[in-house]
Amino acid sequence: MNTAQKTEAIELLKEKFSQYSNFYITNTESLSVAQVSKLRRVCFEKNVEMKVAKNTLIKKALQGLNDEKYAGIYESLNGVTALMFSDSPKEPAVIISSFRSEEKNEKPVLKAAFIGEDIFIGDNQLVNLKNIKTKNELIGEVIGLLQSPARRVISALLNNAEKKGETAVAE
């Protein structure tokens, strides 16, 4: 790879890091070509972009954007690295978990994840990332909580009206 190609790759990575507020850094080493193809296909179906890049290029791209914001991630940049970019903070975690279950494999391994402004380091964070609620899920919960008191009032009024109707019939 010559200098121009490296510069182009770094600029492409910078675009991706700027475009997405959520990305995962995974290790796909020891996965077969068929398994990597299957993982890419699943990512594509779930609107998750998967890119493989050299660790030094990833680090230079992150440093070019904001050195301090991503500082905690740099230690995770070793071995074979595949990046997963997503608008959803939890979709890559769900993909990784389900892929592991289907393939009965420990790979891909989560090295790190950058969600919003938070950094998650290590494969043991996968369960926490899977349980993150998306914006739509949180909105749904808030709407449900707001509707709950109104439903109780309506239910109580209907119950009260039915009891009055039963009392009138019994007399």
C-alpha cells in the first residue's frame, strides 16, 4: 500500500467514524472465509457496515478526528481488526452474539465499542451492549408509562359505570 492509498484509506475511515456515533472493534481472526462472508451478509441485512482495516490506519484516522475522545480504544487495536459501524448502539452486539450461537464459536471477539461518547473495552461487555435500549425502545417505554394512568382512570370509570348498570337492573 503506497502513501496515497494509505491517506485515502484514513480519510475513508474518518468519514465512517464521523458518520456513525456507534462502532465496534472486533477480532475476526481464525474465522473461515465462508464464516466472514456469512457475517458480512448478516451485517448488510441489519444495516451494519463492516470494514476490515489495518490497526495503524484506524488509529491515525481516530487521532485525526479527536485524539482524546478515542484514547481508550487505542490499546484494543491489535491483531486482525474488523470494524462494525451502526446507527443502533446494540445491533452489532446482537449480531455478534447470534453469530456465535449459530456457529458455536467464540469468534468474533469484541475488543472494544464506542457508543455515543462511552467506550466499552473487552469481550465481557457484550452482554451489557446487547441490553442497551435504543432510542425507539426508550420512547416506547415513556409513551407506555404516560398512557398507563389514563388507562387506569378509563378502566375505573368503565367499571364504575358497569356496577351502576348492574345495580339498576337488580332493583
